[in-house]
Amino acid sequence: MPAGRGDPAAKVATTAAAAAGPRPADHAQPAPTVAGMAATPLAVGGGRPAPSQSRPRLAQDGEEGWERLGGVAMLGFISARQAGLDDPGRLRRAEATRRVLSLELNKDRDVERMHRSGVNTLDIEPVEGRYMLSGGSDGVIVLYDLENLSRKPSYTCKALCSVGRSHPDVHRFSVETVQWYPHDTGMFTSSSFDKTLKIWDTNTLQPADVFHFEGTVYSHHMSPVATKHCLIAVGTKSPKVQLCDLKSGSCSHILQGHRQEVLAVSWSPRHEYVLATASADNRVKLWDVRRASGCLRTLDQHNEEKSKASSEAGTAHNGRVNGLCYTNDGLHLLTIGTDDRMRLWNSSTGENTLVNYGKVCNESRKGLKFTVSCGCSPEFAFVPYGSTIAVYTVFTGELITMLRGHYSTVDCCVFQPNFQELYSGSKDCNILAWIPALREPVPDDISEKSLPQQHLNPAYEDAWSSSDDEG
């Protein structure tokens, strides 16, 4: 393991990390005590290398529809921000959007191959954005370090440790979900087809607690924003949603309302007591876990139009709903079903926004792990689509591109928001890294007239003229 959190190297702030905004660790909530274990953060050290320093070319900002090129435009950005004429986040959004739009399979970045069967689930811890967990159909869990410690252009993200087949506490069957404890790296969770949810001490790789269920576990999730509870929502083969309390080490209560197995669960990133669940009964439900009745609403694809067939009343999809993902502000919820449709919902009103994404191929018989971008304008959804990953604009439904590189079905993907990187896992046993393309330097022999017209803030345009010219 790397040096501890007290290592001075861990405090180094790189250019890229500074641009990404405040580090979640600065406001971290201590991990709860689980079965006598006070989780200590995973040892960290070093910083991500700064991005390429070639002359920047900024892509189109989704809000304004403008493009700027070269150092003059950069100075215009900075000057307008200093004067308060531009939103401070405008430059960051523009660059984040450019990077997402240029994602490509990078020949210089590799992830060490550790799984001997398909990769079902990935998660990157939100504290440092450095460590990634993977869970496979072989029951193995692997912890990767995404840091380029060699400082060489070409490198492989190494596996730091793993819960392999020889480990006494390894899952007996396929691992369906892994998740870091949201507030530090000293603990993570995993759930499996072996009907268990395990809470792991990262530093010892020993389970601190184990929850047992009557049926197969498809999905679990911890709230990224909770400060008043430590509940883990669990979806199993039972139609009942189980809530496990980390503090007490027991299942605190059950949410009843679905008619078939629960394939996906997700806490709201906006309200710590609000939970979304998706089921094989074609329904998506929103719950307030404080309420006795529990269910806030059942999402209706027809927005409760009475003229629709009664068999479709109260259904979110015309097939099993096996994927859920909130937007980062928690205002909208994306769902995906085996009817080959993805839908966007207003999470406050439960209204179907009717955004048309076209056919979204989904042949998975279990949960499908997709993700959304963060800090872009517009925001993007990354959805496993056969052996590719489809990239859509969230609020317009436009298919931007298809990321091709896997040889078999993609089951999961996860977004790294600090550096706009995407990692995907597939049945081909590989984890691929999709990295923003480097900016191409502008050749010195290109004249200024051949460059795109600069569109600076009018306050900074040169309005000076001489009296001779006027005469």
C-alpha cells in the first residue's frame, strides 16, 4: 500500500486537481463504526499529472454556442471572470465539455487485467478520485490505483490488491455491485449473487460485517450525501427493498410495493432520505424512507393519462427496468429498461419529460450500470450499448457518439469527473480507459487570418481609433 494520508506528498495540489474545484475530502464525514471497526482512509500519495500544456483549443460551450482559440481567448476568459462579467464556472464547463466530446480509447493508458470472467461493476472513490474498485462474474474484487506514479507517457493502472478466489471471504458467486464508502476510502461494500452484502475494511481486506438475504442480490447503494443515517438500500430477488443500517449491523426496515424482483436502487444526491428503485414489474418507485407508507410516487410513462391501456398504468417502461441514474444535481432521474428505451424524469414531480433517445439496446437480464457526466454544459449520459458505449446529451436525447473498443457486451461504466475520464467493464474481462484527446498544437506558420474569428466579450474589444483614420 502507498504511504498514509499524513504523507506530505498527499497534499500536493496539481494544476488539474485545482481546476476541478474543492476536494470532497476537505468536508469529509468520518466513517461510521462497523462491527467494532473505525474505518481509516486508504493510504494515498502523489497527484495526477497536469494536463498537456499545448496551446488550448476550447470546444463549443453548450450554453452560448461560441468557440475560442489560442492565448488571446484564454486571457479574455480570465479577464471577464476577474471583472465579474462571466460566470466563474464558464471556462471550467467549456473545457470539461471539450474533454468529454474528445474521449477516445487511449493507447498510452491501460488497466491491468485481473478478472478471468466478465467485469460487472466499477466504482471510483469520490474523495481523491484515484482508487477504483471492480467486481467480476468470478466473484473477485480488485482495487486499482489510477495514478501515474511512473510519470511516463505510457503506463498501466496497477492493481494494488484483490479479494481473489483464494481469499477465505471471497464471494462465492458473481459480484454485482461494488461501492466505496462516500466519505473516505477506509471502507467499501460489495454485493453478490451469493445472497450477501459485505462491508470491507480497505486496509486489511477483511469483512467487518456481512448481511445475509433470502434471495439473489442485484444491487445496493449508499447515499452520497447522507449525514443523519447510514442506510444501505439493497435490491434482491424479493420484491421487498431492504434497508441495512451500518451502525446497528441489522436490516432496519423494509419497503414494500413492488411486485417482482428489484433490479436497481439509487439514493438521491439531493435529498438524503429519498430513494429510487427499479423492478422487473416495469415500475420505478420513489420513496421517502422516513414515512410510514414509504412510497412517494410511482413513475408513469404516460404521465397518468387515463386514456392509456390499464395494463400500462403506473409503469415506467414496457419491460423490466434494470438501470437507474440520477443527474448530479438530483433534479432528474434517468431510467433504462428492456423495452430498449431510456427515459428522463423530473425527480420532484415524477413527470416523464418525454426526451426521445431513440432505441437504446438493452438485453441485460440483470442490473445495467450506466453513468452521467459532471460539470459539463450540456451534460452527457454514458450507456452500455452491446459491445459499445453510447454517449447521449441528457436533456435533448441526441446521440453524440459510440465508443468502440470492447470485444463483447459492456456491462458497466463509471465517470471520473475531475479529469473527465471514463472507465468501462465488459464480458471480455477487460477494463478500458477512455481519455480526452490531447489538444493539437497550432503550427507557427499558420497566419492569424486563417484562424477562426475570435469572439471576445464586447467589454474587451478594441474600440480605439486614430483621428487620422477618421479623417
